[in-house]
Amino acid sequence: MRARQLHESYEKKKNIFHDYIDDIKRRSKVDFYTIINATLIKNPYVSEFPKKFFLGEHAKKNLFYQFIKSTLKFYIRAYYSFISYFVSFILFKIYYKKSNFRSRDFLLIDIFFLVENIIKENEFSENYFVGLYDVLDKCNKNYLFLPRLYGINKNPFKLIEFFKIINQDKRNFLFEFELLSVKDFLSIFFLILLYPFKTLRLLQSEKSNQDGLFNSELIKDIGYVSFDSFSRYILGKNVAKLSSVDRIYSWSEFQAVERSFNYGVRSNNTHIKLFGCQFYLNYETYLNNYVDDIDFEQKTSCHDILVNGNHYVLDREKVKYKKGVSLRYKDVFSFSKTGTGQNILLLGSYIEKETRNMFDSVSSFENVFFKNHPIVDINRFGELDSNITIINENIYKLFENSELVIGTASGTSVEAVACGVSVIIIASHENLTANPLVEHGKGKIWDIAFSKDDVKKVYNDLIEYRNDNKTEIQEIASWYRDNFFIEPTEENIIKAFELEAIEQSKDTKIML
């Protein structure tokens, strides 16, 4: 019953956990080495400290031996990536042929570029801020993409084909390679070299089991710091020097790569405003995603956090949480049919272990349709059981024919509930359960299953409740739609991105 134990312990101790980490952050020197530290960032999918904290585990490692092991692992990974980064820089100089785009003022759009997908599709298509660009064009706003190239560290030569495709695109791009100097490469080299030793400053006096566990995981986590945290910090410093930039809209999961970029910009420039765009369906257990005032004070956060719905607007004194817009979820507002089908829809997670666990949990069901997560290679799962059919239709089309959805670590579970479809969340056996739903409607339109035996019982209870309380099910669905989504109308997009304020600012400059 490890899954249930972890879930219940998290509910009891989550405030203690946050207070513990935040206290260390307040007492520590604020610099680059601290702000990218994997243990302090609280990401449960990078560091095991959160999981072990909630399970009450004890430190078992010899710190000296662990430091040597983690440092060697870190250096091998980081300097391999450093060489790959230099090769990428050379390939950029050779193959990127678009003329530099500059204007007096422009907006930066800071998002991931999935290099392999772009090569596969033979064109650049952007799915993070879909719907925004038509409004920007209509409002005559100049903007540049600031790409975060994803998926090239192991093989930078993919960039040859990638740049050929980008060269044909009419839009404008600002690659970090364009801003790099020899000095920047030297800076990255020495930042990497010093990082393990700077981490030792965070070791705590072991007054409790928690301190011993923290120290053990702190040293272990040295090996998990990504190279991108270093390069993005240098990028932030270079962007801060651009006088033509006054706004940056960043896709924000508030991971180390975003913290280091924000820190680089805000430590070197006071007039650029950063917008952290969290236009996705979040999970409470994604502990790193939530921005606190201490993050704002330490200059690792954006100035404004734009979120997907009213539920995500948090009360902070310094950092500003604001309503954004649901750019990727417009179909939820036009969906009309609700849970009238007979199929079980299984939603794959980007965490492969969780998906495999879900396969086992549905062995007793018939008519199971599996929609794989788009970034996971489905061939990795091998041959699926005969009761499972792979399907790739639009998710809202699948909702029409589904009586129930099963998922974990998938924001699509919220979309399903908002469309009136019942949902079972499969508790994680490996980590904190990534459940995007809240207590509202629990036991009525959704519930959690901690074991294979739980799934059938939860299924029967939810279907029975739906059949007896159809009006209430619709009311719950409407509540989720109203609180977790904001319709991406032109008016709402302009308001969320404060495009009218840009016009007013320009008018003021002209008058002056």
C-alpha cells in the first residue's frame, strides 16, 4: 500500500515540507549556484528528496563517497553537453541563413522547439501559444521567437536539417547562438566546474532526520543538474543587454532552466518585464511549478504569472498571479455531448512507468481505447493486451464515445471532467501522484484508485453515481470548466497579454 501511504503522508506534511525548504532558501546566499539547485527547486521528478521526506526515509549514503560519485556524473554529463553546445553553435553559424530581424521594439516569445518533431513534419508549427500570433499580427505587434531547442544534446547534427526548415519559415527568430561570445563559453565552463563545490555551502547541521536526508539528497542531486540551466543563465544575461526588448512571454513550468533565465535577465536589467505563462492544467504535486514571494525576491521568477483559469490564481504579496487564457483548450467550450459512450479511455502519461502501471490496472475491462502521450514512443510498450486498442483521434471526439477516462499525470483528466466524463486517477507507485483534479466532485465524477483491486470498485461507484445524479454531474462539469479554463477569445488574449498597455506605452513615447 505504498501508493496510499505516500499520498496520505503528502496531505499531512506538505506545509511542513514547503516551510523546511523555504527556510533553507532564506538562510542561503542568493546567487546562480543556489537558484538552480535541484534539491531547493522541489521538483519531485528531478530530486527524490520530496518523496523520501514524505515517506520518512533516513539518509543511508556516505556523503564523501556520494559527492565524488555525483560530481563525476555531473562533469561527464555537463561537459559532454558543453561540447555538444559548441558544435550546435558552429552548425548555427554555418547553416542558419535568415537575415537578422531587428526593430525598435519587439516582444520575445520564449518557448520550446521540439527539434525532432519539426524535422519529422518538415515545418515549424507552434502549439504552446496557438491562437496568440493571429492577434499579434492583427495588432501589428513585432515579435521574435526565442527558441529553447529540445532534443539535440545527444546529437547536435540534427540541427543541420532543422535550420534548413527554419530558413524557409517567414517568421522571425532570435537564437541564443546569435548572442554568444568566446567569453560566454568560458563563463559556462567555469560555472560548471565550480557548481559541485558551491553546493556544499547548502549542507545543513544535522539536528534532525530531515537534515540528514536533505544533506544526502543534496549531494546526490548534483548529478541531476542539467546543462541547460547554465546556458540559459548566460542567455538571460545577453538578452538583458538588448535595448529593443521590453517584454518577454515565457512558457513557464518554473524549472531550473526558467529560473536561471529569469535570474540572468532580472539581475542585469530592470526595464524588461517577464510574463510567466502557465497555460496548462497543473498538479499540486508538481511542487516546483508554484511561485512564491521568496522566488520573486531572489529574482528567479517572472514579474507576472498568467494562469489557465481562476483556480490557479494564487494570493501572493509580491509576485502577481493573473488570469491568462486557455490557448490550447478552446474545444472545451464547444463540447456538448457528455459521457454517453460505452468505451473506457486510457490516457497515456509522459512518465512511461505510470502508463505501464495503468495497463495492468485495466486488465479486467473490455473495450479499452488507449491514447498515447505525444512525446512517448509507443513502440516502447511492446505488444499490448488484446482488450486494449490504440487510437489517435481528437481527444474531444473520444470523449463523445467514452463513459469513463482513466489516467494519471495527465491534464486531459480535467478536460474530461469539464466535459462531463467520469475519471479515475491511478495513484503512482513510484512517486507523488500527479492528480490535476481537486476535492470538488470527488467520489461523484472522479476518484482515485490506489491498487488494481480499487479500480473496478471505483469504476462501479462512479458509474452508479452518474446514472442516479445526471444533473449534479453536469453542474460539477460546469464548475470545472468555469474555474480551470478561460476561453481564448480575441478580447481575452489581448487582456491577458496586456497588448492594450503596449499601445498606450507607445503612444506615451510618441507624445514625449
